[in-house]
Amino acid sequence: MSVCVACVQFEPKLNQYKENIRRMCEMIDRAMTDHPKTQLIVFPELSTTGYECGERFREFAEALDDPHAPGLSEIGAAAKKNGVYVAYGMAERAASEEGVLYNSGVLLNSDGKVAGVYRKAQLFDTEKKWFKPGTEYPVFDTPFGKIGMFICFDAFFPEIARIEALRGADLFVVSTNWEKPYEYDFDMAMSARAMDNVTYLAAANRVGTESTLGFFDHSRILDPLGRPLAAAEGEREQIVYAELDYKIPRELKQSYYTFFQDRQPKTYDEICKYDT
């Protein structure tokens, strides 16, 4: 089995919610025009809103069960028109928790419907003021394999990717808003999470500046050993593509990279004993 993946290096405009949605739909059309075999398109974290929205996150947040939510309905329509899965970051309003917001990654299927949602577990800095941390690490079944998702700062926590890998993830999808001057950290974290688990990884980062932060490029699609198959070049909007062959990680896991066969989980209890 294989999958054709695209990562969109996108510049969300701060607080320009409807304009961001419109431009994301254009980028979906562009990706499918340039590479019609694409099956999954990945956008950055908080693509519909921008990052430093503050109180306005409450205005822009969408509930997953709201049929009139502009982002979900319009991006969903673009996914359906093009017959492609789309993953992107959004501010989610919890339908069953009054006043609660999540920094979420949503996966839309090729019918434009919500196929899954991942809620960022490891919130960074001011995100803690606006969002509640997620507590689950789901893996989503698709026609092109099992998808595990995490968001930006989550990549520093190997436990998240390992849980998703143990649940059978064939591909990690990572939406990020990784800021300057931490380019090296980004590259290392993404490559480490791929190699830790001998799993493909597709990371879409953003570019541009906001109130206090500047963002770099480095969007990339990595092979199961953390090496770039495709990588963005330069701080500008662009799309990178790669075709991933799932036979490769299966073979690697049976040869030198026998991490999963050689695990000793009965000796790992101590990792959960420390609460800092």
C-alpha cells in the first residue's frame, strides 16, 4: 500500500478567519491540479485563525457537529470536490463542555466529513490560557492506512508518537506553528519521532509574522528513518509532495530497526512514577 501526501506551507493571516478558509480551499485546488494523485493534504496548526488571536479564539472556534461552521463546511466542500483527505489545525469549541476550547487537528475525509480529531495534549506557553489540553491519542483508519496526528510542541514528547505507533499508525501527520529561532529543534524533533517509530511523518509548518512571533519554513515529509523525502525551500507559501510506500517501514522493522520486537515494556513502569 502507498499514499501520495502533500504538505502545504501556509501563512494564515491573524484574525482573518474567512479569508484564511478561502485561501486554504484555493490551496487544495492547487495541490490537486499540480499533483492529481494526491490523497492527503496537510495544513499547519491553527490554519483558519492564526496563532496570536487571544480572546478572539472564542469567536472563531467551531464545534465539530455544527453543520454551518464555515471552516468545516467550506474546507469539507473543497475536499469532497477534489476527492481528497485534508488535515488542518483549528480552534475547536467543545460541543459537550461549556466554554471549553481545544487546539485541534481535524481530519476530513474525501466526502468532506470529519473522519477524526486530535486535541493537542502538550500546550505551549500562552496556549494554556485559551485551550484545554487533550488527553487521547487516537489513530484514524483511512483507505490509505492508519493516521496518527499530533501538533507542534507535542513532537517534543516521544510518548505521544509511540502510543500512536503502537496503535498501528502508518503515518504521522503533524500540523505546526513552530517559531523562530528554533529551526534546528524542529528538524531534530520531527526526524526523531519518525525514526523512533520507523514511521513516515508529514509536517506542515507555517510562515510569516504575527504580533510578537515570526515563523520559519521547513515543512517536510520524512521517510521512516527521519530523512527528508521532500522539504520546503524558503520562507514562502508552497506545497511539497511525496509518495510513501508502506512496504518500506515493514521491511525495516524486520531487519536492523527491530525497535518494536525488542521493547521491554515491563521495565518501563518508572516513567509514569514521576510528576514534575
